[in-house]
Amino acid sequence: MVNSKAVVIIARDTGEMKALKSGLAILGFAPELISHAEQASEAVAQTSAQAVLLEWALFPDAEEIRRVLGGLRATGSAPVIALVSREQVAGYDPRLGLDDFVIGPYQADEVAARIRQARWRKEGADGGDVLKVGDLVIDPARYSVALEGRPISLTYTEYQLLKFLAGHKGQAFTREALLNQVWGYDYFGGDRTVDVHVTRLRDKIEDSNHTFIETVRGVGYRFKEMGG
């Protein structure tokens, strides 16, 4: 089965890469960490990956990177993004044909943005489907939200919270679950953070004719079931 959010990370099995994998999963991707370059092409083919992240430090030289890239290109059209330490930037060679690169330390939200950008350049979209809920339209490819055709300006966290809830219509989530899914497991803020962001989100997307987010007493919040 094709997973349009699959991402293959070809990197050493380190704490930094495990954290990146966890962060991408929280953002809605399905990442797989591969520590052996020779397994990369098979993993990309099996998952129909939408992007490949390649840690520069895993490879002894540029020739080995070219060899792996050749295998990946033969497997599919997924963009390949290099993960490069600041010390390695001077040796980065654009002639290798990589689609983009990210300089460490690697933040999941930045890497996700690079994936979307690389996908857009290749296909005109990031593989995400437009989500329509009544008059509300969430477009992952453009990172945009509109209500009755009117653009809604959201912060990054407000957008991630809305996308997560709308993607699980009718399902109630505790504040703790939302903190884990949207803010991340290493977030140390309290439950009040969720309430504040839900209030701000409601102020932006709801009015007398539109109600999307429901409070579930004793539990938390859910996105209202409706056609769309």
C-alpha cells in the first residue's frame, strides 16, 4: 500500500536521528530509519517514500554518495535531501544532484518544510490531499487555510493543531494527547497551552455560522463530524 507520507532516513542510528524521526512522526509523516545505505533503495521502493533524507556523515566520500543516489534515482522520483553538519557545509558539492540540504542541528519542522518544498518543485504538491470540512479548506501543499474562500492567517502551531483535529473528525483527544501530538513529547508546558491555542483557533475559523471544534467535558476537544 502506498503511503504518501513515508520518509526514509538513511543515517546513523544516533539519538539525534531518532529524535528527528520522532519529530517527523508527530508532524504526520511515516519515517523509517535505515542505517545501512545498501538497504536504502529497497526501503524506498517498498514504502513508496515521498522523500529521502541522507546523512552526509554516513558516507566515506562523494563517490559513495553518487552510488547510493544512482540506486535511489533508479527506484523512484522521491527527492533526496542531505543532512549536513555545519562543519561539512564547505565540502558540500551541488554537482552531486541532491535536491536540497539541511544544516544541523536538525529540527523536524524545518526538515518537514524542506520536504514539502522539494516535493513541490518536483510535482507541484507535497503529496498531501486538500482537506475540506464544510466551508473550511486546509491545503497541506500550500500550508494554507481558507473559510468560504477567505484566507485565514494561522501560526505554525495553530495550523498543526487544526490539521491534526480535522484529520481525526469525531475523535476526542485529551489535552495531554494534543500536547504530545502537536507540541511534541519533550514539551514542558501545561495543559493550559492547549486551551489558549484552541481559543485563538476558534476566534479565527469560527463565527455565528460555523462551529468546528467541540469541547468534550471531562476529556478535551474534538473536531465536529460533518460533511465535507
